[in-house]
Amino acid sequence: MTDLAYTINDFKSDNEVRWCPGCGDYAIMNAVQRTMAGMGIPHEKFVVVSGIGCSSRFPYYMSTYGFHTIHGRATAVASGVKIANPDLNVWVITGDGDAMAIGGNHFIHLVRRNIDVNLILFNNKIYGLTKGQYSPTSDRGIKTKTSPFGTVEDPFVPGQLVIGARGTFFARSIDSNIKLSESVLTEATKHKGTSIVEILQNCVIFNDGIHSVINDPAFRNDRQLIVEHGKPMIFGEGNSKGIIFEKGKLKVVKIGENGIAADDILVHDANDPDPSIHMSLINMQLPDFPVVFGVIRSVAAPVYDIEVETQIKEVSKNRKITCVDELFNSGNTWEVNGNEPTK
Amino acid sequence: MKDAKVIEMEEVVIRFSGDSGDGMQLTGTLFSDATALFGNDVSTFPDYPSEIRAPQGTVGGVSGFQVQFGQKHVTTPGDYAHVLVAMNPAAVKANAKFMNPGGTIIYDSDSFIEKNLKKANFITDNPFKECNLEDFSKIPVPITSLTKESLKNFDLDNKSVLRCKNMFALGLVCWMFNRPLSYIENYINDKFLKKPVIAKSNINVLHSGYNYGINMQHMTPTYIVNPAKIEDGTYRNISGNQATAWGFLAAAEKAGLKLYLGSYPITPATDILSVLSERKDLGVKTFQAEDEIAGITSAIGAAFAGCLAITTTSGPGLALKSEAIGLAVMAELPLVVVNVQRGGPSTGLPTKTEQSDLFQALYGRNGESPVVVLAASTPSDCFWYAYKAAKIALERMVPVILLTDGFLGNGSEPWRIPKIAELPEIKPRFANNAVTFKAYGRNPEILSREWAIPGKAGFEHCIGGLEKNTVGNASHDPDNHQINTEIREMKVQKVVDMIPDLKICGDNEGDILVVGWGGTYGHMISTVRELRKEGKSVSLAHFNYIKPLPKNTAEVFRKFRKIIVCELNLGQFTGYLRDKIPGFEYHQYNKIKGLPFTVNELKESVYKLLKE
């Protein structure tokens, strides 16, 4: 770490921010800029790559190096940036359409390779930029402009894809909770490998209130479980509820009832290589369970871009070919002199 | 013992042919390498089936490898074979139409049994008669049984024994053409370093084949092909795909950049990815992506991050990359896209050659999306055009599409090894003044922007696929879009000052100008040479620079009475010339069979035009 003292303003560009008034993106950008300012990494090393969608305008609003690419491919472009120069701090800004639909393939392969980038998935469960069509994370039955009678398909749960692709880091936050966002983003930046941060985001125009059932202040404590590594999974008004593991499943219990003590509550282990509990946490949904936020999974594994560098170093250690001239003249060659072949 | 018949020839074409599993590609390659080392000029053409393993013994499963070598400069693998080595009846059937009249067929007589004749759909027990090959010199050699006999003391299983059959054929052909066996022996010893028994058995059978020739010379003609007269220097054999890969290695070293390849395996381009993935020792980063799109978009990311970035593919892959090429056009990043063309459309003829992606390279994108388009013309000059493509991309901040094809990519020829110090300089357009830097600020002469690489303080900027203003911010201003669209086109046109004038092979004026482009060069130049020997007033103009076209193109065309454009498609380059160099009548010769031209058919098309 250096003593680089940045403020949030060092990461803002001069461009006018043009998201709709009240859009959840403002809060997320705020959290990202705060996180970057606190990392102690030189400003010129940040690269923000995006695809297409409302959230993908992000790079224009940042004062860092930025690349606004094409629909679904930000993950692949960012892979190239990071592999080319692992010294850069690479961020991908994407949404549920960009990452889960057109870019689904690149998304899972980024995660599988474990390339060291930080990806923020803005999940508003709708296509905003094209004005309100259902997305791959929209709930079954949702009525939109392209599903006037309701959809007949089930959504992706992004965290499930991350686990399925052998992801090493997955966290969840919600736009309105800037403090939580900043905290999980900071954890994401510390993680070596692909960090996926899903942020539930509200589209005020086309899907307003989609997350309000989770986020309603009157019920928030009962409906949200914010996990922390090494701490018991306790939630609810007055920290009255918790999660236990029983008969191979997670279960919500009331502390003090049916003989359940605080000690019986499951302690969150984000570093457990076995993803089964993490998967169960990702799957928890209302009304039977609270929705889980925080860093759900963070495990160490080989990192693609580092492995590439290591392999180059290893191979180069005992190399016989040190430059292109040597390569060209290696193997079977022959001389022609005065038009008389000599070999 | 009778004296052997000795035939002295200027050039000879041999075709090795057998079942996919018979090792014909290796046999052909080893013979070609041994021949090149002997001092002959060679040109090769592997012709293999797309089926992974078609049923054994069927025509669909026949794999062939053709090599032409000679004492003068050899520009094609030859139209028709003087010698066919056929390991089974299906090989005879598949290759009958590629035989030179009066040629020789050496075949494994053990394999010409009823079962195999049936598999190859012969009706009678005389396959040669059925294929109209009665007048050819046919040499039955019991290759299978002689191979078994040679290895009876080796304690090998039957499968391993049969795997050595190709070495018997190779030994025999080496004797026929007076090639030393030492190169092949070294190769086998190297390859089977850890399996000495296999190495020994292969070499044993190789010698058996060679000795069989010595013993049976009363029946086998021997051919003498004297070494070719070629330019002094150090040489090696190189295939087009290897030359392409090496061209990029040379360019990266010359430019002082790391080389990055993002690619997805596809026939016949995959070899470029394999060749470069071996080069960790030179710091090359190869990324085998999840698909063609990730191949190119990761390369675009690497270009943004400061690498010499390339992506390699073939026809259908180029289609998948279209949108991303548009991004590279818009982002104005240096990027080279290699398309090793194959038969299309769709999956088409994956293992065959064609030139039908020219329009795709020129126009296959949404919007006005100009890129530089180059085409290599021989296996070895793939090196030079890959190098040149990289130079243009880096010095002009523009995507370049390099067209080669399956014929060039898989074919090989001797290559005079250049020294890196002798190659032209490559000076990437690095930004170096943070105060004046603008993402889309341009040099007024060449219209290129500067390359500011992430990690460099003071140059932070944003680029992207949206239309933008000079500093890189999105702009929907109508006038700005028109200006930028024109600039992007002009920038490509200005590359004309980096390319040489169109050269003429033959006289600068005359009756007929034969026009070709890309991988057909060998056949085109052979055609024109032969016609000129016959006293015809014919010259060749062969294009490597497609967009932009050389400055003097119209001037060259004006000096000829008639122009005929020959290409392996339905006339794409002809159409392009009609658009860009109007005012001429362009005659056409087009072939679209997945095969290279033959010199004979090209000559016929010129004769016809001369008569008109």
C-alpha cells in the first residue's frame, strides 16, 4: 500500500451523469468511487470496462481509464486487458441483460478461469435501456412489453451461476445500502480472482419497487440477513432469529424457542471451499427465508492471469530460444551459397 | 539385372494417398522436408477429409498429400501427379482425376482385395479399368506383407506393425527420387525418443522400402530431379500458418511489444494458435477463448492494454467476430484479424480452400466500418503480410484483416530466413504528451489517433463503441457523425502511402492482363510463364493489397487490351474492381470447387479470351 490519499472526487469525471432521477445507479457509483479512493492504488491503474445497458454508461462518469464496449462482451474485453497487463486493476460494470443474457457465456467462463477482475452486476430484473422488456432474472409471470400475458420462464439466480462455474467470490448488496456496498466492494478488491458482486438495483422507470419487498424499512430486519465471515447468521428485529443447519438443510429458527440457544446458530464460513452452504444461502428467498447479503463466498484458488505470468517465467527459465532470430534458425535449416546447396 | 529406367525431369508431382489412419500427411511432409534439404524447391498441398475418421477404406476417408519439387522455382503443388502412391483401392478412386497422363501408380497390392474394392464402391475386380487408368504405369508392391516380414523379429502387435506401412512407401519413393534417408531417420529417432522399439521398427521398414526399390529396379523407373537454383541464404521449410504466426512474432519483437493472441480453434486456422502457444519462451500470451467473439474481444482488450493484439479464425469465425471488428473500428485500436479462408457458406467445406470471404472482409459489418484488407499469396509470404498487417495496425491505429486460405495455411515451401534487424521498423503511435492528449486527437496527415496505454499517468481517457467527439465522450451531433465517418474511411485510404505500387509479371503492356489476388499466386504465375513461353502477349498483376488498392492500379490496367480476373469464388474481386477502378471491361474466370486452380484450366481461359 502507498500513502496515496484520494477522495471520491478524484474518481469523478467532468461528464454530466445522465441516469434517470432516482436511479439506483447513482448510489452504486458513489460506493465504487469511495472504494477505489480507499484502495491505495495509483489512479492510472484503474480500468473500468462495460458492455451495453444503462449501467454500462458507467465508464463515461469515471475519471479512470475506461472502455465502453459492446453488448455482453465486457467480461471478455476485461479478460484481455487483465491478461495483457495483470498490474492493472480491472473492473467490469454490467447488468442482468448484459451479463446473464447476451453475455452469459463469457460471464461463466470469466468466473471459471478466475481472472482477477471485479465485476459488479446491477440486477434490476428488467431491460431498462430498451424500455422495459423482461430479462433473464425477471420473475416467472412478470408482465412487460414483451410478455403482456406474463413470462412462462424461470429466471437465473446469478449466484447459482457463479457457484456452478466454480466461482471463488460472490457477494450481494442492494443499491440503497451504500455502506454495505462499499464494504463488500472492498472485500471484492482484496480477493485474488474473479469477484462477482451482485447489487440489487431499482429501476425507477420500468421496474420501480422490484426490490421493495426486501428493502421495506418496516420489515427490512426480518427480510434481510447480512452475513459476515466468522459470525453467526443472526437477523430479525432484536436479533431474534437465526439460521441453523438441520437434516441437510438450512432452517430459520427463533433464538430462545424450542431449546435453540445463540450458540446453535450457524457460523458463516465464507472461506469454505465446499460451496454447498453458500449455494443454500444464495437460494434463500422470501417468504420462508430472509434474502442473504454480504460476502457469501470468498475462497482462494489459482488465478488465471497470475498463472499465465508464472508459466511464462517457468518456461523462460530454461529456454533455448531467447529471440525471434534464434527461433527462425532453430530446427532443420539449410544454406544455399552460390546457388549450390551445401547440405 | 536390367538397367533401371532413369527419367530426368525438371519437376515432379507426387501424391501420397491412403486411408485417414495410414499416416499419409506425415509421409508427405517427411518426403517434402527431405527433398527441400536436398536442394529442390518444393510446394505442398495436403488434401484431407473433414470427417474425423470416415469409415476405413471408403473414398470419403481418403487423405492425400501432394508435393511438387523441381530444379527451378516451384510455385504450385502441381495440377496433376506424376506419381501416385495408393495405399488402398479408395485412394485410386479418389485420385484418378488428379493423375498426369502417363503417370505411375504405386499401390499396395495386398490391399486390393475384394473387401476393400467393395468398400471403395468398385463394381469389378479391375479398379484401374473402372477409373480409366489402364494406360498408366502401375507398380503393385505387397507393402503390407513386406512390412510384416520386415518386422517379424520385432515382437510387435499387428496394429503397431501396420502403422509402419507408410514408411515402406516412403522408403520406396525416396529411392525412386534418389533422396537420402538421413533426415527421415533423424526425425523418427527424435519423435520416438522414449520408444526406441517403435523408432527402430519404423527405420527398419523405411530401409526395407528403399532396398526393395534397389532390388526391383527393373520394374520401377527412377527419377532424377536436380537441385533448384535459388537465392543465396539460409532456408527452412515453412507452412503458411506457421509463417503467419512467425510474422506476428517478428512484428512484436520489432515494435517492442508483447504479442497477444485471442482465438478459438477452427479449421484450417488452428495451427496459428498452436504455433504461438508454444512460444511462452518469447513471452507470447495466447488465450483460447470460449468462442470466436471472446477471442476477438479479449484481443481488443489486450490492444487497449498495450499489446500487439491479434485474433485468428476462418470464414464462419469471421462472421461471429463482425460486431467486434466494428468496435475496433470505432475504438480505433490496433488489431489484426487473420482469416484463413475455407469453403463456405456456413460450415461449407471446412478443410478445402476458397477465396469467398473477400466481401465479408471488406463489407461484413454494420454501419460504415472500413478496415484495411491484405491478402498473402504464398505459404512463405504469409510471414511478410502478417508482419505488414501488424505494422499498419500499430502505426495507423486501425484494424487490419489479413486473408490467407487453407491452401496457403496448410501448404509449405522453402523460405529464406530473414534477419530481424533487416525488417522495416515498426513505430507504434504511443501518446507522449499528457497535456495535449485527447482520446481522438488526430495527426492531420495520416488521421490516426494516439495510443495511450492504461497504467500511464495523466492519459486517463474513455473510449468505446458509441460515436464520440474528440475527447472520447459520446456525441449524437449529426455533423460530428458525418465528419467522423469520413475520417475513418479516409484513414484507411491513407494507408496507400505505406504500400508498394502494383507490379507486373511480364511486359507492362500487351494483349491480356491476368489479374489475381491472394493464395492463387502460384498457379497464376505458372500459367502466365507458360503462356509467355508459348509466345503469348500475357502478363500478370497479382494483388496483395485489397483495401486500399495500390495507387497505380488503373494506370497498370490501361496498358492492356483485355483484362481477366481469376479467383476462387463467383467474382467478388471483379465486382470490387468494377466499383473502385471503373472504366474497364473485366472478364472473369471463377472456380468454386474447394480446390486450387490448375494451370491448365487457367491457360484454357486465357486461350479462349485470346480467340475472342
